[in-house]
Amino acid sequence: MHTVINSYVQTLIEATCARGVDRKELLEPFSSQAIFLEQPGKRLDMELMTRLWQRAVRLSGDPDLGLHVGEEIRAGSLHAVAPLVMHCASMREVIEDLLRYHSLVSQGGVFTCEGDSRRKVSIVYRPNALSIPMTRYQVEGIFSALVNFSRWLLDDERMAPESVWFSHTIGHDEGEYRRIFRCPVHFGKGKNVLTFVAEQLRRRIPQADPMLREYHRQIAETLLSDLDANQKIALRLKDFLLRQVERNPISLSAAAAYFRMSQRSLQRFLQAEGVTFKSVIEEVRMEKAHHLLSQSDESLNVVAGKLGYSNTGSFHRAFRRWYRMTPETYRRRKGSCTTLNKT
């Protein structure tokens, strides 16, 4: 339901194999997805990508694999986004285009900007709530790639952000983080933030060409439109349910009526995409639970009711299955995110 472009997947594979991992062994569990791994322009399911990351980390034994994959990112890894940002006039335009078109590379999460644009800008990355959550290695790879690709664009290895925040914690030496980011790196901060001072974002891109930027922007717009148009019915169903879940009971009959098809037809379409109505509901509830517990102080009874559970016991059991912790523990850990948004 969420996908990532093949060229980015290939960068992970190549970086992992460069660390002594046999390519055939790495890809053995994904043989049925060969078409998505081998044909340029194809897109791999995001949850399969996360499984590939997990296997790559285990086989390579590299606790900093995400950082190292980010160092290997080149223009070809970013598909249609690379030629667009290469011709931006400044780093500020690069950030603006990355925020709009990043889904052409990966639909694993959402970028937003925060801060006083006159002094500094913070790029915040929030992974989407998936049934197989993104690993820290993926988040670290995204930030490492952003910084290293910016250095390449500017032809300046000294370029560095002001600070980096990660929502996760680590249990090993921080030396590689300091080497790659060349700025203070903080862990357990509740959200993932890459902060640049405004002076950095005003820097000019040496090879910028406004005519070529416009040309590649039009291509990116077309690809973005095609990506939206080609969304599978499961993703469209999820969007519908996300809008309905807090207002109306979730039902197969209501969903079928929305798509103007019979319940049986809807189930057949979903089955052809490898999902069920129940699994889509599960993903919707998981994502909504994350939002309600992170962004509100409503009681667990109210949250459970909004998600369509008749009692908190059922909600507790489902939540522990999703996140391997209780809703209370999850809310405490995410509480710092709300505090940070107010500073």
C-alpha cells in the first residue's frame, strides 16, 4: 500500500553486498518480488523494504548500516527527483521540492518544515504507521542521504546541519553519527529533526538552470499525478476509512457503497492485492491510535471508542499486538513530542 522506488532499493542492496554479504543470500526471501527489484522504475512494497533492511542489518552485522547507505546515495538513487533538485537555485528550493516530491522516491513517511525561516528551518520526518514499522536504520539512512546529497549538490564537504534529533535511542558508540553529520546528534527526542540555519539554505547550487528545473518539475508533476492515479484500491479504502473512523462505525457495506460496488466485488479486489478488509481496518486503527495518543490527552476509553472498540480491553490487546507495549506506555514515550512542538 506504501511503496519505494526500485533505484533506492538497489542502493541498499549494493551497500550491503559491499560489506561482504552475498547478494543471493540477501535476496533469497524476496525471490517472488524479483520484478520489483530488477526492473528500473518499479516500486517495492514499503513493508517488504523494511524486511529487506532488517535482513541486511542482520547479515552485515553493521549497527550503522543506515548511515552508510545514506553515504552511498547518488543521483540515480533518487530517480526523477535528482535531476529536479540539481537545477534548483538554492538549498531552500531543494528542500521545498523534496517536501513536495519525496513520495516519488519513498512513501515510508512524511516530511514537514518547522521553525522561524529567517533564522533556521527544521525538517521533520514522521514515518507512516505501518504493520511492520520502519527501523531506525531507515530513518538514519534518510537523514544521512539528505546531508550527503546536499554536500554533493553544493560541491562542499564542509556543509553540515546545525543539529540532528532522532526519536530512537542507540546502544553503541556515536562516533559514526558525529563523522557523518559533523554536528551535535541527539537521541530519544520524540521526533526526527534535521535543522539547518537559514544561511545554509540560502546557498546557491552551482549547476542550477531554471529552464531545466521547470522541465524536470513538469516531469515530476506528471509522475506524481500518475502515482496518485495508480493507487491501489486498498490504499484508497484506507484513505476513506481514515476519514470515517472517528465519525461512523467502520463497515464493509459502507465502504462498498462508497466505491459503488458490491461487498463481494470489493473483497475480490482487495484479495487480488493481497489484503483483506480486516487487515486494512487494522492498519487504519493502528495509525489513528498513534495520532490520538500522541496528539491528544483524551482518555483511553474515548480513544478506544473512536477507533470502534466496544471496550478498552479489546483496544489494549490490539495495541500490544501492534506496538509491543501498552497504550499508557506509548503515550508516555510520545509525550515529549508534544512538548517539543511547543518550544
